[in-house]
Amino acid sequence: MHARFYAPQAHATGDVVALPDDEAEHLTRVLRLSRGDQVVVFNGRGQAFEATVQRAGKGTAELLLGPACEAASEPRVAITLVQAVLKGDKMDDVVRDAVMIGVAAIQPVITTRSEVTHVSITRGKRRERWERIAVSSAKQCGRAVVPPILEPEPFDSIVALAEERQLPDPVLMLVEPQADANAVSLGELAGERPRDASLLIGPEGGWTAAEIATGVERWHLVTLGSRTIRGDAMALVSVAALFAKWNEY
Amino acid sequence: MHARFYAPQAHATGDVVALPDDEAEHLTRVLRLSRGDQVVVFNGRGQAFEATVQRAGKGTAELLLGPACEAASEPRVAITLVQAVLKGDKMDDVVRDAVMIGVAAIQPVITTRSEVTHVSITRGKRRERWERIAVSSAKQCGRAVVPPILEPEPFDSIVALAEERQLPDPVLMLVEPQADANAVSLGELAGERPRDASLLIGPEGGWTAAEIATGVERWHLVTLGSRTIRGDAMALVSVAALFAKWNEY
């Protein structure tokens, strides 16, 4: 199988595209490919092409796009993962895993119990890091789509975005079984498979009572069994369960 | 919430039990608990008790068992995870995650493409390590059951165990979508929720053609979407999907 590279400018067969710096490094220094080698290029928006290396050297690489080729198919339901930013580097793993399993977009959210601030995320260039991880995960899992990592927002802004329909509907808020009497298990959630959906997952310390009250009024509260799932595994487990429920698997 | 400890001898209210060494260390040195402190004890076979520290010191701890108490409920389908041993320490993560999500037992299997041997597993005391990880994961996820880690077996022995009905039926073998024309997606698998089931997951390099041919003759071949899932995430994703399919969630 040919190595896969991300080239956002790739549009059509016959185009010559330059790879972004990270990708050119990967091609030239890590894989040591050179003129004439065959690779696959995807543009992050769903298109993939066979491609031939035309020039490669000193961290630059130009590729000639050949015929379009197939990539891993996208899920039939486009899930926006609204994930509370976790401690330390755990969010890195969540981004990697969420892209691998097939979410459509990732909206980081800063909740009351998130142990990070918007300032620390910006100063640490965390969003740029998550974007690089999303590209890397898309390369490995065979997708031609790189899910966007949206600007991190406080919980209140997420509420406003949902009100304005800027987050896909239905909105599912994952909670502990004992959190609220209105919560139903994920399997009991009514309705057919939607075209898209939003899935809210809280931080290690959970949602506050106020955040849950906000959710009860507006969204669907769902639970996922009685074993405690680690915060950084919650996205993978719940998206897998939703995909199974909605006949993606 | 009280700290949870694993005491395999815990049987009935009123008993006084000594904790195993690791657990006593955890109680005395890490959590620094002492006489009179309240904890929870589980015996790894489904029972949990409130308990009071009676003696604690120098790496030993004795607990008086109080009334039985609830633990996280066990899944309605008991899945034996038959997992190919993965490279490096990745099997540690698989054991941790599989216990967390709720498998009933873990049967390590050495396949043609596993990059380990039975001798290296034995010499490295890997099984003992996986057993400790299973206890630790059960403590964290709230289960009162510690799934057994069975003796690692070569693929041929797994076939024999299944023939002798020493592995739960149905046996599902997870394969890549293009592996075999007989493979069906997990959602298309026929039949009601079984009481138990076996789930076979291959190594990073996948099953050989001969292993798949063996599976086609005997078992159900199932697939899980078209994105490539990392070997160490496959158990978590596929068990979550099976639980959703079988109304555990």
C-alpha cells in the first residue's frame, strides 16, 4: 500500500501540488521517497488521488496528481464531538481516536470543571497541535477527510451555538447514570438515524449540576452503562456505540 | 466515595480479611489509611462490601467486612475477548480498557503474525502483569468482578478450545472489510443477544489467510466500518459496538 500524504490544495487529476512543510518532511526525511515514487494524496475534504513524486528535496515535495482513488468511506451520520478539554495531554489521544473512529468535527469546550483556560490553550498553541494530530490520524486510518478542530469555547458559548443551530441537532449530552432522572440509556434514545448530531462529553470531574440543568432543558441526556469509563476513552466508546445503534457498523 | 480494594477472600459480612500485598501497600502507603477508616472491598467474583480498617501498618492491612454494597452491574452478555498479543506494552492498554468496558474474561492468543512467543510471555511474567492491570482497572471502573486472564495459547489451541466448547459460543472473528466475502458487518450479524460470546481480535499485522480460512469454516466473520482502527483500540471499539447492538447500552 502506498504512503498517504495530506495536501489541502489537491483538486484534480493533472494538478501539480506542493506538500505542506510537515508532510514534505515526512516524505523526504522519514520515508526518503524521491522522483518517480508512487504515493496517495488526500485533500482533507474527501478527495484522494494516486500521485507521483515530481520533485523532492530539502523539505519540499511536489506531486503530480493521477487518477482519483478511493479512501475509507465516511460515516453515514456526521457527529460533531463537543469534548471538554481534558488534563495534560489526554486531549491529544481523544483527538487521535475520534478522528480514527470517524467523527466529522471536534469542538473543544471549556467547562466549569475543566482544569484549563482559554488563555492557556491559546498560549500553548494547543489547537494547532490538535490539528496536526487530526492530520496524522487521518493519514493512518485511511480517511480522505480531516475533521476540523474548532476554536475552543466556554460552555455558555456552546449553549448559544446550539440555540443558533450552529451545532448539529440532535444534541446528546453524555452523563453518569445517576446524574439526572431524565437521562436515558443510549439504546433507548428515540428516532431514526439523523444526518448529523452533536455529542457532548464532560471533563474528568464531570458536569456541574448547573451544566446538567442546562442540558436537561435543551438537549437529550444519555448514559452509557454502569461501569465508569475513563474520560479519555469516553469519546471512542460512545461514538462506537452510536455508530452501532445507527447502523454504521 | 470510599476507596475500593480487592480482597479475593472476602465472603460475608462480619469476616475479617487481610488484603493482598499490593492492595495493603495501596491502603497504607499511597492512601495512608488507618484503623477506623471506611473503605469498600470487592472479591473479584461479583461481591462488594462496606468495610472498616481494623489494622494497618508495614504493608499489611486487615479489614472488617460490613454490609454488602452495590458495585457497577455486569453486562448482560459475557464476552470472552480472545485477543492476539500486541507489540511492546500495547497489550497492557488493551487489558485495562477491556476490563473497564466490561468483558468477562481475556484469552491472549499467539497468532502467526504475533511478534511474541509463549516463552517470552512466560519469561517476562506478562500474564501476572496483565492480572495486576485487570485488578487495577476493576478498582477504577467500579466493577466487583476481576475478569480472569487466561493462559496465552497459540491459534491452533484456540481452535481446539472452541471445538470443545471451552470458549463461549457464538465465536465472532473480527476481520478487515476486504478479508473475505463471507464477512458481514457487525450490525448485520443475525440472532438475539446471546448469554455469552467470544470475540477474536488479530494482531497489528492482521490474520493470515490460513487463519481466516479456519475462521470462515467455523465461526462468524464480522467487520467494523471502513476506517482502519489501531490494533490497541480494536477491543474497546468492537465491544462497545457489540454492547450497543445487544442492548447493553
